[in-house]
Amino acid sequence: MKLFTSVNDVSDVQQLVAEALQLKQNPFAHKHLGENKTLCLVFLNPSLRTRISTQKAGQNLGMNVIVLNIDKEGWALELQDGVIMNGTTVEHIREAAGVMGEYSDIIGVRSFPGLKNREEDYSEMIFNKFVEFCKVPVVSLESATRHPLQSLADLVTIEELKTNDRPKVVLTWAPHIKPLPQAVPNSFAEWMCKGDVDFVIAQPAGYELSKEFTNGATITHNQDEAIKDADFIYVKNWSAYEPYGKILPGNEDWMLTLDKLKEAPTAKVMHCLPVRRDLELSSEILDSDRSVVIHEAGNRVWAAQAVLKQMLEAL
Ligand code: CP
């Protein structure tokens, strides 16, 4: 594997999930694979889980790992081509990414969308420039439209905890006070559509995701109906795709509560984290045995390690 930005970069999804679970059983089995290899994790935005889990994954494989919070610690980056750099930006992404490629065998990049210009965000302009100019394999640590390491960890979690061959998985929209990207739900949807699950998306009218990611999903505006008999309920807020990046009025009653889970007596509740308690998801669920959010976050290590292992094998 030379690039990991979406499920489409994976030749065999089930095999990658199985590999992640094998690594969980034996984290140091391939500790010589990354010897004398450098992983550089570049963050243009904040992170807790992605940063630590990917760092740990690289270290488990014997890699040297460098983390750069480029938004705070690097020179102010110019992302546009064709501009005279006589303003606040100091270094162009062409040189910055090229130089980082000189120091690294694999680069990870996190770059959130601006949520102002849909065309620009959905073209993955920043992420693709890193890929183009660094000239080494790149793993997405969450881009403008996708969060594939999260989705792989989610699929690993479902595979581990499922109690029947084809679980019902529901992605349900949740309220929030800020407009959030569509990257996590987009990515979760496209991975679930490739998984062996019955996949339902429940959302208020107006929060339809781009069809590019939801082909094969059942989409409903009725949360109660969607939740009924679910095996896994994935809670996540996202802003509207149209009008782009906006929060639509109302829908506060979409927060998941224990009462709503009565019709799904064995459902496990997932969330990628960070989560705003009692806004997006009730603390009564988060503090109950229905929640698997910590277990899910733990699996981020094995998802990242499986991807890095395949990348190291292809160097
Ligand atoms: N879920 C996730 O990506 O968490 P961080 O933003 O903390 O990395």
C-alpha cells in the first residue's frame, strides 16, 4: 500500500481487519519491519487519539516517529499556487512537503476542511498537495472529507464485538453547537457499505451526505425506527452538505438517551470521540455498559498498525 486515504485504497478490507486483530494479539511480532524507517505525523489541526495511536503503532513496528504540529510549530504555510508571498505566509506547501519527504519514509497528514467552500474541501486540495510534493507514501490522519483510520478501527470494533454474522449498524446524526466536518460520517458510511453489515443512516431532513459515500445504505429521517433491533449505533454530528457547512435549526431531540435504546436492548453505542456529553450523547449512555467508545478508541492503534505494516512491506 502506498496511499491510505479511503476504503478504495484497500485491496482486501476483511484481510486488513483480520490483520489489525492479529496485531492486537501480538503487537511486537513485526518490530523489525520499521527498523531505520521514519514516520512523520503532520498535524494542521488538533488531535488526541490519532496522534497517540498512530505514534504507538509506528513504534510497535520499530519505526522512528516524529510528530509535527505544523499549525503551531512550523512556518505559516502558503497553500495556494500562483500567489506572490508578500503577506503572512512564510513557506509554500510545495517546499514544506518536499522537505518533509526527504526526512521520512512514510508521512501522515491531518488537514480539516474550512467548511466555507465545498468544491475546495471536496477536491482535497491541501491533502493532495502533500501527497504530490512529499513523494513518499502518505496515510490520512483525517482529511477534509474522510477519516479512514477511524473507520477501519470502527470496523475492527464491530468485527470483534458482533454477536451475529450480519449485524445491523445504524449511523445516527447527533446535535452540536458548532458546524462539524462530514469526514467521519462520510468515511464510516463508505466503509460500512463495503462491510458485511446491514447499514442504516438516520438523520434529520437536510443532513443528507454526499451520495458518493452512501451508496448501498438505507437512509431514514425516523431515528426510533432506525434504532429498533440495532446491534451497533454510531453517534456523530455533521454539518449540512447543502447548504454547505451549515447547522439547520431544531433537532435537539436527536441526542441518544437510554430511553431511546429500549427498542434496541443489546445495541452497543459507538462514537469516534471527542464527544460533548449531554449535547451529542447522554452521559447516562457514556457511563453505562452500552458504550464501547473507549474500546473503540483503543482499536485505533491496531488499525493504524495494520495500515503502516502494509505500507512498510511495500517500501
Ligand atoms: N477520533 C479522532 O480522530 O480523535 P482525535 O481528533 O483526538 O485524533
